[in-house]
Amino acid sequence: MSKQLAQTIETLNNTKSHLITPAARQAQIQQPRSFLPIAYRLCLGIVYGLGLGVGWLFIQTVQSWVRVWLT
């Protein structure tokens, strides 16, 4: 009985293999992640953080100038 079940499962897997898209088939193959995307994301995060910090400082500076001019 279990041999027939295994054969049925194998047949189902073989007949459904044409339904798997190439992207899904590629995702099934486990590939080691390279270091470059991690480093790229890290650098992007640092640049983004610096941009936010500089923007915040600019806003604070403008607010202080406006406060000085209005008083």
C-alpha cells in the first residue's frame, strides 16, 4: 500500500512540474547568498540615515533662524 502511495505521489509531482514557473523553480534551488547585497544594503542604510540626520539638522537650523528673526 505504501509503495503505491509513494508511486502516486511521485506521479503527481512529475505531472505538476510543468505548473512550476521558472522563478519558483529557481527559488527551490538553494543558492548561497553573496556578501555584496548585504554590504550594499548596509551602505544604503548608512547613507539614508546620514541623509535623515542632515535633513533634521537643516530643519532645526531654519527653525532657529526664524525664531531669531521673529523676536
